[in-house]
Amino acid sequence: MSNSLVVYNTLSRKKETFVPIHPPFVSMYVCGPTVYGEPHLGHARPAIVFDLVFRYLKHLGFKVRYVRNITDVGHLENDADEGEDKIIKKAHLEKIEPMEVAQMYIDKYHFAMDKLNVQRPSIEPRASGHIIEQIEMIEKIIEKGYAYITNGSVYFDVPKFDKDFGYGKLSGRILDELIANSRELDGQSEKRNPADFALWKKAAPEHIMQWNSPWCKGFPGWHIECTAMSTKYLGEHFDIHGGGMDLLFPHHESEVCQSTIANGIESVKYWMHNNMITINGQKMGKSLGNFITLDEFFEGTHPNLQQAFSPMTIRFFILQAHYRSTLDFSNEALQAAEKGLNKLFETYRTLVDLKPTSNSTNEEVEKEIKSLFQQSSNALNDDFNSPMVIANLFDASRIINTVKAGNQTISQENKNTCLHLFDTFLFDILGLKQSDDTKNQDNLENDLMQIILSLRSEAKNRKDYATADNIRNLLTDIGITIKDTKEGVEWSK
Ligand code: ZN
């Protein structure tokens, strides 16, 4: 398990050597989706980024427990403490049960993530299934004197926390500025201070999802679910907490407050945040008309798209950028990604079919490929630098194509080293896969070619050279060349 992995910790704002709390175990929590709408690009990036982290940690030999939650209650509009619950709003609109809304979008989310080849987490808890845990945690915070009850609702006392522990460590927000920038209290607010946030909200009688609590019939605030569920499944102190940068404030900052008080410790050792996605330089939003769902990408049905883009193109495109960089989607950029990925897959197929041209190992090729392997490991060890890994795979492609062109020799050992590079990084760690369609088609093509070539060799055996030549010419017409060699007949497109 000795490794030199370094991760950027949002909390310390610097790269730190990764040392898990209880090696060889790694505990990781990532904020999952609020399930009230179609899965879109904003869902794809954190899922793929933390899938890379999950896969690489396992590759290093760690035993990873990966928890990614489902928010199916308590997430109010505009991420605020007022307004309608996002899921209940959708339920009203569709005239179905809130849990039907949640289930429908959980299924759609899973379906889309499977297509993107995102591995399922170890545990996927739902907020609505952990009301008791959330209530117990709120009770602890009240007991310790950092929350107060107004009219049945419970709020976290941010100024008190700020005085004792310092508020804003994670997001860099300063409490005084927050208060100054918040809208003036209209006297109707139940909060003592506009910076306070809800732990439990009293529900209006018509509010569909509500539970009994020691304070009133109501529902949990959005932030408490993650503290309650991460504590339940990963303990009071765990290794990695991830999510998109849009969750840094107020969601994750509030989690820091809650765990510091309830668990007596800042629960998270490494906070990791992926940067945001823009579309043609603009923030993605329903009102901007550039809100594209993953299905629309896969089918090419959105008016802004010139074509469909496969799940693997989307995945490759996301991994072509470092997770802490912003990423701008455009047709042109996606088309370039599609071309690049196809080139890598094509090289891999060439490599698989490549016949060793030498019995002795080509030391030069061996050294180059091994060095690319090492450089790819170094890149991932440097805060999961996936774009660098992809650049190394393109370098390897160049070498393989030089061999294919006959300008370089390789042995079986060379070939195995190349295969190992692609299998490890392209398929296992970056999680890219050739579609089953492509694979099936390749297999079918191979089988058909074997049949055609055996018919041709039968014709030759009975000295029917006219038929043999005719087969060759017909193949040439459709772009397939065949070559008679000592080992048999080779074909290529
Ligand atoms: Zn969360």
C-alpha cells in the first residue's frame, strides 16, 4: 500500500500526501443527486470524477468503502431554507407521490451512470430512510448548545459556532459579509441570524413528506442528511468527502459545523471538489435554454446539438480535463473528443491484431512504453491528473502505429507491455470501454473474414485461381486488402 498519492485538500487549500486514517481501508463520501429531474451533465461530472478516484484507490490496493447518498427529501428550492421541496414540487406537477418521483429519477440516474460506466458505490443511502439518525444528530447539537428551536423548527446557531470554532474554513466565507449581504430580516423570519441554517423545519399541514420529531411534525434540513449518513456508514472521522464546487457553500460548510459539534471533530480529512461545467462558455441553466440532459446527448435530440454523442465520448471528454479545472462543452470540443477516443480504441484493436515481428525484445520500445506507464502512474498520483494519462496513451499510440507501418519491430513481450498499459489505464482506471456494438461488430467481422478466406484457400487448393482472385478483387473493392504470408493469410481494412 505504499504510495505517493497526493490530493488537493479544499480545506487546507494545498496538495497533501494521502494517508488514510485506517489503512488499508479508505472511507469516501460523495454528495449524490437530488432526484427530482432528468440526469444531466451536472450529474455526470462529479459521478465520473469520483469514479476515477474510486477506481484508482482500488488500483493502489486500498479497500474502499464508497458512500454516495440520494437526496429525496429536504432539498428546498434555490438551496435555501424557504420555498418548496424540489421533489414535492415535481410530485404536484406530475400528480404522483413524492416517492414515485424519487424512484423514477433514481432509476434514470442509475441507467445513465451505467451507460457512462460509473461503478456503483458500496452504499447508496437515501435521506428519507435516515430520519431517525438525523433527529438524533440534531438532538446532540441542541444538547451541546449550538441550535435553538423557534416555533417547532430547529436552527443551527452560526454566530456562536463562529465565536468558538471559526466559521467559513472550507468555503472561505466570512460571517460578517454573509450577514451584510443577506436580505434584511422582515421580522417574519424564525432565524435569530440570517446566516443560521435549518436543521429541522416545521411542515405546513399540506406538506406531503413529514415525520414526527421531539419538536414538531416536520422534515429535516438539507445539510443534516449528509452528516448523519456519513457518520452512520463511515464513522465520526473519515477520509474523503467529495462533491461539486457548487456544494461548497452552504451545503458543505454547514456539514463542517454540524459534525464539529455533533461528533466533536471535523469529520473529514480530505475535502475534494470538482469544478463546474459550462456550455459554450455559459453556465448551464433551464432559463438559458442550454440545459441538456444526458439522454439528449446520447440521442442527439437537443436543438443545440449537431449530432448524438456516445456515453464514452462524454466520459472521455470529462476526463480530458483535470477535475479542478472548469470544462466547457461545445459541439466542436465533443467532436474532437470523439475523434481522439476512436483513435485510441482503433490503436488498441491494431495492437491486439499485431503479429510480433521479432523474437528478441526491442529495448527501445520496451523502455518507452514502461516510461509511459510510470508517467501515467505519476500523473494519477499527482491529484488524479487524468489529462496527462490520456496524453501518454496518445504517445503510446504513436509508437504502435510506427510498428504497424513497419518502421519498428516488436516482440511478444513488447506487445504484452503495450497491452498492459492500455488495459490498466484506458480500460480499468479511466473506465473507458468500447461499446458492445463495436466489439460484437468486430467479432462478427473477424468471423466472416475467416469464412471468406477459407473459401478462397479452398479455391486455391483445387487450383481454381479465377475464384480466388475474384474474392480478392471483391474484397479490395470494399477496402479490405489481403496478404499471403508464411503464417497464413492476413487481412486489413
Ligand atoms: Zn451532501
